[in-house]
Amino acid sequence: MNHFSKISDKAFEIPLRSPDVVMKLERLGSLFPNRLSFARTLVRRMAKENWSITKEKFDLDNRGIGTAIYKINTPVFPVWFVVFADDLKASERTDRVIAEKWDATFTLTTKEPDEDKLRYLKENIPFQEAGRCTSDEFILSRANKSVRLFNHVVEKLASGQQPNPTKLIEVGYLMRTTAVYGNGKFGLADISHIKKQGLFALPFQAEMLCVYLARNFSFDWVEHIASKMKPNSCCRLDDKLKRGLGVGNATGLGMAPFLVNHPKLISNWILTRERALQRVNETRDISATKRRQFSDILKQAKMHIEEWSTTDQRQAKSLSLIINELDAPPPFDRFLSMKNGWCRLTDWSTENLSIETQELINSILIELYPELVDNLELETGADENMPLVPSMALDELEEIIETKYYWAMAFDNKEKANNARFWYASENKEEPRFGWRYLEPGADKELRIGIAQEVQSLKTALAERKPTASKLNVAEFLILRPEFREIIQRIQNLQSHPYAEIRDNLLADICRPINLLRCKLAMFGATKFDPKSDLWIRITLFQGAPLKEQLHHENLDNWLFPSLENGF
């Protein structure tokens, strides 16, 4: 969309980007983190509220096996991060959800782990799903070492040397989480209870705190093992190198249906980002300081991408294209010296650059204006109730479908290719899976992910009942066709949530669930996306983030695009 016609010396206003543009799978799978991502907002909050993290217990043997406890002091009340480090054989090591043992398991608890509490946790936390938590605990997690890098770092530190920075950047983390559970799973406190306590009101801040603390533990862990290996020659890991390490994560299909099952929440996440971008694009005059910052972050982004390791050919090609497009060079300087320059730059990028480069630039623009965008983080939550409106006339329901769900009619539901896939939950772990409808059994267990198909079916059912249907309301129609209750509730409740629906066919043979994963992970603050197939991905969280001792440094918030050359 070209906004130049709206640019004048009078009031300057641009619309939000259309959901038809933003909510397509290809664009959702091209998002980058930004300063409103949850990892970033958590770190700013910890700094602003003067949180402190202290090591209360570190009872690990020479091999690094044992128990560690950290206390997190907050203005509301303290919480404790409890770690159980284990001895994991090579044959037991897997990042898959079917694993039953891990190198380390974690919990966050609101109750001080005295002798009795610690005994209870030790009997349950290492078993994860097979154990049981109490309402004192609100996060349950586990992680595995990145073995080669972990051992390399230990050996170097034991010898009194720093590890090879190039090796560090190739991997980016000493260990990776394979799950971070919250919101009532396995006996944990649910989100409503956590909100009432007053410590975590925004989405996923508790989960992000757990990951941040796991990162901190990974540093203490390698230093401890190195000190036991060669106590007379060992050294600590340099803080600059620590800052360049995050926590890895291997994420599969389990995360993908979240974007469909939490439409109000997802709409608010995307709306927050789009409003931030809108506010920046409405800026009339760009100061010299902002121009310099833009140039600096653009350079950081290029270095970050050059250090972005991936084995996925499609992702590698995309990264190469970004570098080529940024090296062109684009005519950014010309736009930045004009009135309404950000809007002009955005329009030019939309027409001339790849989607992934466009979204990288959008993240940079949001980064430049904390004074305009940071308060938007308070709008990332949502009331996810979706009550039925039984008195709604079917004519009104049909009008909503026509005006808000026209995108669902864009494909022929009778073609096999458009219904080639189905989503189901595995029997052993109840994790979402992706099957081929016409080649594999299991379609009778299908999860309700095909929103477009359900809308088409409802529209057909309404058309079949005309002219009598126009005289009915929703309650009367559902007495006759109760199977449409959920989709009608969805349509009724999402009218005012423009970014609630993914405007693509999620059951088509060409659907890539990896795009859903990247969207959610970018909102978390993930970087270095490395797809391993269309179904799972590895990422890094908190790479470049300040250490717990650095929460009050001046460059606290300067880690959008961490890289070795940037000095993190």
C-alpha cells in the first residue's frame, strides 16, 4: 500500500497494515524480534524494578551433578529458581518430547525451598510430566547440554583459557530447553492465580524469567566443572563471551496450534507490533540522532545475519538475499532526510525488498523509538473468553462472514490439495502432530485447526436453510445444527480483533507449520531461527542480553541483533 498520497504538511495519519498482508503465513514466518518481544520487556522490567538474583545453594559434585538454588528478589515478593543437574548417558539424550531424562530440570517456586520443600521438589521436578508440582510452583522446565560446545568451554576454562569465540557464535548457547511449561500443567499454579499474586501480569514473562535464569545457571555450571577439573589453572568465562551466549530451544509442532487456539491473544500481540510501527511511520521529522541510530542498527543487523548459522537451504537463501538487499545499497539516506521519511522508507521497502528484509527493517524502526512504543507492552494480554451471542440474527452472522471472513472463501474446499493435511494429538504425550489425510489413518481424531474450512461449511449450511434461515437467530439455528457452535462463537467474538485469524489454509498440502513457530518465537524474542524441517526449528533466546550483574548498565537494552563483531 502506497501512503504517499496521505503525506502533506497537514495532519499526517497512516492506517494500520491490513490483516490481509500481515496475517499471511509467509509474512508471519518472516518476523524478527523487536523491543516489545517478551524477553526484552522482561529484562527492562527487571532493571527498572531493581530485581536482584543471588546464588543460595550450589551443591554440585566434581562432574556438575547435584542441586542449585537461586533467589530472585522482586518488589512484590521473592521467588526461587531450583535446578537439578543429572548424569545423562548419550543413549538417553534427545530433544524430542518423548524424552524421560535430561541434563538439567528446573522449576520456579514462590515458596522458599526449605528441607521438606526441596525433598518434595527433588522427588518430582526431575521427572517432569511424570511428577507433580504444587500451586507454589509456576514454571516447570528442562534442558540438555549442547555437548560439544559445553565440553569445549569446560576444557578451555579448566586450562585457564577463554574458549574460541567463533565456536561460541556457531552454536550460540551452552544448553537448550526442550520444554517450558506453565499455566496449570502438571499441578502448577494457573495463570489466573499468578496474576492475582501481582508479580506476572503480562503473557509469558514467567516463562522468559525461567529461560533467563537457566542461561545464568549454564555459566555457573561450566565454571564449576572447570574449577573441579583443574582447580589450580582454571579461570572464569569472560563476561563479553557470556553475553554472546543465550539459551537454545528446540520447538516442534506442539507450539503451532497455539496461534489458532488463542486468537484474541495473538491479535493483541500482532496489533501491538503494528501500532508501534504505525507510530514510528507517523513521525514527521527524523532527527540526526535517529538517523545515526538507524545506520548503526542496520550495520549490527548485517553482522548478526552473517553470523547466523543454519542448515536449512531455504533459510540460508533468505539470509543471503537480506545481505544482498542491504548491501545494494538501498536509498535509505534519501528518505531519512525527507519529511515523513520512515513512511516513505517503509513504502519503498514494501515495493522493492523481500518480505524478510521488510520485517527486519520494521523491527529496527520500532527499536528506534522507545518513547513512542514501550508503553504498548501493557496491551499484550487478552481476555480470552468467547461467549455465545444466542440472540444474534443469522442475517447479521452472515454479514460478519462476508465482511470479516471473505479470505476463507479464497480456495475450493473440494480439492484434495486444499485438505491434504490434518492435525491431531499424539496418544502418548498429547502433542500436536501433522498427518496426510489421504495417506495416513487418524483423521477421525482431527484437531479443529482448519478455520477456513469450518467457515465455508457454516456458510454452506446457512445458504441451504434459506429463506427460513434469515428469520432465525443463532440459538434456533444451533438447535438444528449444534456442530457449528464453536465456529459461530469464534466469528461473533473476533469481529473487533483484526489480527486474530491466520489468513491462509492450514490444511493445504503447501502449508509450512514452521511459519507458525517462527511467528510465536519472534514474539518471545527468539533469534537465529534454524529450521530442521517444515515441522521443527532451533532458536536462541537471550543471546546478547545483559548478565544478571549488568541489569543497570547503560547499554542494558542494546541487544536486538547480537553478534561477535558487535561485541555483544
